[in-house]
Amino acid sequence: MTMFKTIKRGVMKMFREFLVYHHSSLEFRAKILTLVVSSNGEICACEERVLEEIAHRIYMEDDDRATLLVDTVYEYHHKIVTSNGLEFEHLVQHIAQEIKKVKRFCNKIAMSDLKALHECTSQEDEEAWLFQERILEFLESLQTECKERI
């Protein structure tokens, strides 16, 4: 990566609230994705690959925005893992509050994408697999509830 791209990426991450059009939508998507990938405490290679695919499918025309989405997921994940201002339970609460405030966010929950991430978790790790399954059920119920209110 060139020096310019590295600097640009850093500036975009630091000031995305001011520089990124519809930053709240991007951040909401990042929170949803983080909820699934952070449920077992680490992001595996399969999840990394699927996360990249999802980001580039969502933002087909904008590689910078797709990269920013992935970077934001990693940022939230790092905060959860290091207990640096964000806990997993708080992330769940943020998502529930945001979807109640901003109705259009219920359309941002792409269950097929989340299930693709879930497929990366081995069923041999039954506890992690079941936990992710509960997260998907929670998100699906939030989405259903939201759509009923629209």
C-alpha cells in the first residue's frame, strides 16, 4: 500500500463522522457484522475473507467505503477484545437502540450475509456456534419487529 493510501485510510478512520457520507449507516452495518465476528473473541481467516466479500458486495462501486467498513469492524472488534470502551453487551444495546430510532436501519440487517459469516464457525465448537445462532435469532427478531412498525 502506498504511503498516500495509508495516510488517507487513517484520516478517513479518524474523521469518518465528518468525511463519510451516511457514516451512521456504515457504522450500523459495522456494528452488526462485529456482533457476529466478535462473538467468539477472534476473527478467523474465513471470517476475514467473508467480511471482505460482504463489504465489496455492499459497496460495489466504492472500494474506499468497503475498506472503511472492514476497518470499522476491526476497530469495534479490537475495542471489545481489549475492553477499551466497548463491551459486547453494550454493542447489542447500541444496535437495539439504533434500530428503534432509525427505522431504515432494519433494512441494513442482511441475514444472508450474517449467515455466511456464521458458516465460518465450526459446529465442533458447539458453544461458539450456538452463541452465534442466538445472535442471528436476536437480529432477525429485531428486524421483524422493526418492519412490523413501518
